[in-house]
Amino acid sequence: MSSLFAFPGQGAQQPGMLHQLPDAAEVAACLQEASAVLDEDVLALDSEKALRSTRAVQLSLLLAGVSCARLLMARGARPDYVAGLSIGAWAAAVTAGALQFSDAVRLVALRGELMERAWPEGYGMTAILGLERAVVEGLLAEVNGLDTPVYLANVNAANQLVIAGSEAAMAAVGERARALGAGAVKRLAVSVPSHCALLEAPAAQLAEAFAAVELRRPALRYLSSSSARLVMEPAALRDDLAFNMCRLVDWQGTLRNAWERGVRLHIELPPGTVLSGLARRVMRQGTVAAFQGARLDTLVALLREEGCADR
């Protein structure tokens, strides 16, 4: 049996999330290194005001995920697989040993800036619960147009989908979804239209900046949330990280792949517990836990019980 570290994406951020991290040497070292790389105090990134910025959100998620993964691994709790939803993929790649943390900090800061500049206002993401993918795709086809761009962005579960686009277009799709019996239509705390064609240009710019950065074969098995497949070659991993902002997220497929590969322990890195809820739908006979709200020794014990520690 195998274990998976899962890293959340944008929308999971919480005010004060960096200040609430464990008081541990591994966490402090990550925060200090990131502050030195950016020449700013990263503890200023997680205020409610600061988190209105895409850059601040993405950096905070990277720092929280990597620091807590390192905290677990320093205690011998080494996972078999890593996967990250959207920006979480960058924390997964660092944890897998494929990308230097300092390089990830610089690139994620750029990623957030590029996305923010491309669509500074009037765009975002909306979750639609209770409708099947084919139904939502039909609604998108009715609304999508030059003046009302809107796309399918995330497949989180069979009836939990996320769309991305202009506010007007998302509102139109949401109205139609409610009329068809959607359980909920919820505007997410994301200010850019991620995981669709609207971000192809900033993704290409990020890929240019990424081209000169060293990337190694991951020491842990990396599951792409875009392709829902194992990615181990550096060239393919570079492409996955640079362009995941403009590609559909298939988190349901990623979890299914993990289950089929023998993953029976899913640990969600901070912040939040949303990924744990999604994992329970797929891993009904496995064990699902979230770092947030759990005791550190409990998580380490779970990993050791799965035979995943001290290998």
C-alpha cells in the first residue's frame, strides 16, 4: 500500500495561514529562505488584505505546503506519491525533489503576477455542485462567446465542477444551472480565470522564464492534476508546471489514478480540508487525513503504519 501528499490550490487560502503553521525549525527555515529570495517578509502575505492578490495567495499556498511536508518528512514520514491541485503542483514538485525551493518561490511569484496582470478585474471562477459534467458543458456552450468567455476549469468530482471566465458569463451559466436543479452555485475566492484558454499567454511567458531553471527527475512519484497521469521526466514535468494554469484540472481522475496505483493513505497538506472531502469519495476503503487540525505525531504514525516511513 502507498501514501499520497496532496497540496491544495487557490481558493483554499485562509487569513493568517502562515502565522498558524507549526512552530518548528523546518517551517521557520522555509519562511526565512522565501523572505530572503523575495527580499520581503513573507509573513506579511497572509493578511486578509494581502490575500486579495493572486501573487500573495499562490506564494502563501506554496510556503504552507512545502514547509509542512518537510516537517513530516524530517520525522521519517516520506510519501510514495505527491500531487497538487493547480498551484499545489509546485509544492508537490518541490517536495518530490524535482525543483529547488528557491526557484519555485521566484517562479510562483512571477506566476501570480502574470495571471493578475492578464485579467486584473471582472473575471474569476465559480463552483457548480449537483450537475453532471455533460450538463454543465452544454450550458457553457450556450453562453460562451467573444464577449462572454466561460470554460470548464476543474473536474473535482462527478457532480462538483468549476467554471472560469468573465463575471457576466459565469453568472449566466449559474442562473441556468440553478434552473436545472444545481445544489449550489458558488463564486470562489479566485480573482483570475484559471485553467482555461484565457491564460494561455501568461502560461507561455512563465514557460520562457522557466526554461533556464534546473529541473530534476522527481525522487517521489509525481501525479499531474492536469493529465491525471504519472509524470517523471523533467521535460514533461516542466511543461506540466508551466502550463497547468491554462489547462483543465482533473482532480477526480488524479485521485482515481492514485487509488488504482495502490494509494490507501491520503494526507492533505495545509491549508484546509477540501481535498480530504474529495478524496473520501474515491478512497472509501482507505485512510484520509488533513494536516490542518491533526496532531503531527498522528500523521507520522499513519504513514508508518502504511509502511511508508524510514525507507
